[in-house]
Amino acid sequence: MNDIAIRLCGISKSWGAHQVIKSLDLEFERGQLVALLGPSGCGKSTLLRLLAGLETPDSGRVEIDGKDVTAAAPSARGLSMVFQSYALFPHLNVAENICFGMQVRGVHAAERRQRLHDALALTNLLGLEQRKPAQLSGGQRQRVALARAIVAGHSICLMDEPLSNLDAKLRHSVRHEIRALQQRLGMTVVYVTHDQTEAMGMADKIVLMNGGGIVQSGTPSELYETPANAFSGAFIGSPPMMLMAAEKLPAALQAGVVPADDVAAGYLIGVRPEHFHIVAPSSTELFGTVTGVEFQGAESYIYLDLPGGDSIIVRSPEKTGLKLGDRIGLGWHPAHMHVFAAEDGRRLSPPSGPAATAHVRVAQDAAPLAI
Ligand SMILES: Nc1ncnc2c1ncn2[C@@H]1O[C@H](COP(=O)(O)OP(=O)(O)OP(=O)(O)O)[C@@H](O)[C@H]1O
Ligand SMILES: [Mg+2]
């Protein structure tokens, strides 16, 4: 059995009539970095605050290390936290802010100095020890909050969008440092983000949320390869999965892909931009006109208008030489096709379909749908 650091059982939370967290069950394994991922307002921060003890659930139980802590104060839960707002003491300088918790807990002065130095070096704050928060940029304040959580030395750390104020380059390197530190110390980290690339790159496990519930949880590759529904398919991956409405599935693909009961229903066919390949327009019923080519260095994004007036993006690993107005056909390997029910977006297909057909023929008026 896996070692569970945190367990949430039937947690619900409402603000007035608005139920923000809907009877949620979730377990966090010890030593893992778990990303809570989802669109703005889906309840990520609320869930983290419930875990930290900053909010009380209307119903349900929070367990940490097997103990029921639902009614315990935040300070009694043995956690450190880094929140969206950095919550620094304005009258204390950087070093004092970082060391505050250690001082309260009576950590020896030499040990304090060592941990302070390590955390300052890790967060690139050496030299700024004497500054007050008002004399720092937003990104620097965020790093002070991060350093403060690092020196606390708790085995569980909760982070709410800890990198949101950093510029892209720094975000990338601090993200790498957090992951390395978490693995080195074997920390259990619950990491809230709405950025799927951050979750994909860092997490052992992603919990994808929407509307206060869990849409899907699994490893990054499970979510990428086998999205449980169209929402998950479209949320993970950049550019997002292209979803096309199909009147019917090609007969060659029906058998084994879609349960017999669902054959008559409408479908969404999902293909990731990197899984399209360009073919002659005459060899497929899915074709489009090039409206833009974005060169990204290692790859190119090709924007296409389909006959119905909708547009899709194709990701190509090479410079394509395509020009505006070119007409191209699109194919994909059936193993890279995801079939969802048009009605509610649930997944109908297993991870890979029959491999015999090279190109799927889609109804000519097929149109991509926005989720
Ligand atoms: N104290 C509060 N009183 C009333 N409503 C609240 C309160 N805190 C959060 N909410 C509402 O609960 C919902 C979830 O908020 P939450 O902060 O958990 O979202 P989030 O997923 O963290 O979003 P973001 O990515 O924008 O930070 C939102 O609709 C929000 O307006
Ligand atoms: Mg939030």
C-alpha cells in the first residue's frame, strides 16, 4: 500500500448558495509533487486553504499523516505554505522575514544562518537580505515567500501559484529548482497552478479540476495520452487538442473504438496539433486553407481555415515552406485519435484505435468546437 500523507474525504465548501468544492475525495502520496490544475475560479485555492486549515469545510474530513486534523489550527498541521499573495511582514527585512518562523520555533542561530544562506542562494536573493518588502519587485517578494517556506523544513508544503509574478526565464529556472529540492528532500508538495505546462513539467500527478470537482487525476502522460473527456483533452497540451464534430464515425473505425450502444450518437473527434500530418487535399475529406504560419524555432504552427469557416492549428516539427492561401489536406494515425461523445464530452475510445487505416475521413462539414 502506498504511504498517504494527506487524505481528503467528502470535502464540501460553499460560499452562500455557491458550492465551490463539491464532495471531493483525494489522496496525496508522501514524497510526491501533485499539481492542482484548472481554470480560474474552479476552486484550487479554496481546496488548498481547506487543506491548510485557513478555511473549514462544511462537511467531510481532512487527514494528515493518518490523523484527523479537520478542526486543527493551521499551525498544528505541520505544513509550510506559499500563497498567491506573499504575506510578508512589511516592517521586517528579507532575512528577518525568511527566518521569522525558525526564530519562533527556537532553531539554533548557526543552523538558522546556514538555512538562510541556502534558501537565499536557491531563490537568487543573495545581497538583498537588508531590504524591506516595499523595496522589492513583485517577483522578488514572491521569492522571499518561497525561501521562507523552504527554511521551515516541514515535510509537507502547499504552494499556490508560487511563480505567477516571475518573468518567463526565472519561472522556468525556479520551477526546476523547486522540483529538484522537493525530490532531494522527499517533500510532499501540493502545487496549485492554472498553467498546464507547469503542471506537466513538474508534477508526479496532476489533479485536473473544473467547477469544484475533479475532472481527471493521473500522471502527466496519462492525462496527455488518455484524456477522460473532451475538457481534459482540450486543457492539457499547447496548442490545445483540436475537437471536431463528426456526424458519424468512419465505419472502418467504429468496431472496437466505440461501444455498440454509442454508435448512433454524435461524436467529437480530438486530434492534437502535433499529430496531424499534411497530405494531398485529394486524399482526404478534411482539408483547409493556410491563413498563417508561425515559426517558433524548433517547430511551426500552421493556422488553417476549414470549409465551414472554423480554424484549426497544426504543429509541424519543421519549417514547412507553406504560404498563405495554400490548400492542404490533413490526416492522422488512428492511434492518435480521441473520440468523445458530443452530448457530454465523455471519452468513448480506448487509447489507441485500430491501426489499419492511415487517414480518417471526416464529414466534410466537420467543424472544430471550442470548449
Ligand atoms: N471568501 C470568499 N467568499 C465568497 N466567494 C469566494 C471566496 N473565496 C473564493 N470564492 C469563490 O469561490 C470560487 C473559487 O475560488 P478559488 O479562489 O478557489 O479559485 P481558483 O481556482 O484558485 O482560481 P484562480 O486560478 O483565479 O486563483 C470563485 O468563484 C470565487 O469567487
Ligand atoms: Mg487561486
